[in-house]
Amino acid sequence: MTEQTTFSISDLAKEFDLTTRSVRFYEDQNLLFPTRRGQTRIYSKQDRVRLKLILRGKRLGFSLAEIGELFSLWDETSSGSEKQLRRLLEVISTKRAELAQQLEDIANLQTELSAAEVRCREALNELQERPTNKRNAV
């Protein structure tokens, strides 16, 4: 079995469970660079790898601009660079800090919701403990 060396837009869309419009969007963002045969886009193995990295970066919370910046740094050399790795570490550190803040915000929100729930239940219990005629006398 030979390994496929080129891919159509529908091949990539199907493999990565995307729409062809999404693949074209990444091309419009200068993240993918297919060749063309007439109106047909021909994607290389490198485009396939880049698409996989785009999707991984998005799952990790990277913006398309950050992904593009990392691709640009990679493209400067044949095997990546110290500059790229240092930038990636900066982005990872920023994402971790953002997630830590989000976790703290979520914990605070849960505390506030718990307090509101307790107050609501106490108020409901007070209303239910009043005699019926006082509840309806408003």
C-alpha cells in the first residue's frame, strides 16, 4: 500500500471531520497553501500536517494568529528553531495562566451560587412556615 502524497479538500475535510468551507477558511488565513490544478485545490502532506496542528492548537486554546506566528517561525528553518520553541513556551505559559484564572473564577462563582441557593431555600422555608392566611393576605 502506498502512502498518499496529495489530498483533495474533501479528503482533508472528511479525515478531520470538517467542512470544506473550514479548510478554505484556513487557507484564507494563510495557514494552508495548496497548489491548484485549474479550480481544484491540491493539498500536500505538509498541508495535512499543518491542518492537524491548527486543530490541535485550537483545542489548546491558541488563536489562529498565534498558530500562524508559530508556523512562520517554523517556516524560517528546515527543522524549527530555538526562537519558535521559546515562543511556544510563552504561549503555553499564558494559556496556563488564563486557565488558572478561569478555574479561580469558576470556584468563586460556585461559592456565590451556593450562597444564593442557601438564601433562597431559607426564604422559601420561612414562607412555607407562615400560616396560610398570612401568605395570601397581600
